[in-house]
Amino acid sequence: MQQMQEFSIHTHTKIGDGYDTVEDMILEAKRSGLKTLGISDHFWAVSYDLPNYVKAIRAAQDKLQFDVLIGLEIDNPSDDRLEMLYKIKKEYGFDYFIGSLHDVPYNGKKYYVGSKEDKNILQSQTYQQTYWQTLPNLANDLFDIIAHMDLIKLTGVKTEALYEADIDKALKAFKANNQIIEINTKHHQIENEPSDTILAKVAKADIPVIFSSDAHIKHQLIQHFAEEQRRLAEPLAKMRYISKSDELRQFLQSRHGPRTK
């Protein structure tokens, strides 16, 4: 089996919508044997005070003497917000941004794919098609990592076979933009995101992958990493699996240069 991943970088803290402090997360990373932790709270949750968000992470990093990467998770931004987000990334010296798609517009309103109240809308062909056709929008220089790319299956239906052309288009765009696709283990009991079928396409496209747990609680930091690495040992051997901290840093720096404080 390949070396166990040395980092976990799709994580959320109490500053955003997580349950534990940055220090709690760092201490858990140490206990878990990780070399690097990434903090990536949702932009919508911390945008009101980005200076203190960055300051709090760096203070905890210095206090506990641990390697921490500073990031954000951002939902599909409109064109007019992209320029602003590029400036923020550079101004605050963020190490990485995660691009995600939690909702798409339907009749002028956005619906979260995991909503239990809107199943009729979420499972409609129009909504499902809109999701898959919106996915390629995450292919840009802003996002270093693509999160849970088939999160749409939380609607309770699985439509990837119907929109294979859209998935192929998205993967081609992610490849062209030199982005990482995460293998998200949060919904492990249902199925990883992306599915094994999509992962086969990722492997064929030679797109780099990492494991992420989307941890909102410290004990989720490396949840299901080991068992999924074992289960996916054969396909991972044929993929660009980034497992070492140094390799991840080199990849991120190759996209945007080293972080400046």
C-alpha cells in the first residue's frame, strides 16, 4: 500500500461552521500523526472578518509549532465576484482555495442539494441537469482543489450516467487548469465523492487526487482515509495521488507561487 497521506486540508473550524477551535484541530492533527493541516472554512462564514480569520490561524500555528496551510472553501462564484476573490487570495496570502458546488439556481432561487424539504425540485431533471452543466464553472485559476464534485447525489438520485458528456467536459477543464480533485470521504457510508465510476475517468485524465474528510469536528480529520486507501489501492496505483506534504506544497506553489505574509 502507498504511504498514508500526511495532510488533511478540507477542514472547518469554530470560526466558520465547524465545532472545534483552530488549536483543537491542530492538536488533533498532531495526535493523528499528520505533518500538515489545512484550514478551509467557508467563505460565506468568515468573509465578514478575513483579517482576524487569517490572524487566528497563524497565531495557533505559531503557538503550537505545526505546519498549517490557510485556505477557504468557496461556492461557485459569479463572474463579477471572481476578480474580488483573486485579489483576496493574493492580499491575504492564502495557500489554497477549494471550489465547491453546494447548490444551483432553480426558478430564481438556490437550493442546497442536501435539503430534505425540497426533494421534488432537487430530484427533477432540470435541477440535476443544471448541477452537472454548472460544474465546469469551477475550472479556473482561482480554485486549486475541486471538492465533492458529485455532491448532487445527496438529492437521493444518481444521475451521473445521464450527464456523462458534462462530466467529461468538467474533467477536461479541471485538467487544463492543473487542479486537484479531492476524494471526499465524509459520506463514506453512502459513497465517496466522486464515485468510483468518475474516479476511473479522473485516472484516465491523469488529474491529481488527494483524500479529504470535509471535517467539521476534529475527530473527523482523517476519517475513513485508511480504509479507502486500502479499498482503492489498485486504481490509486495508476493515479497521481498526492500523499506527501512537500509534494502538496510544491503543487500549490507551482500554481500561484509561494505564500507571502
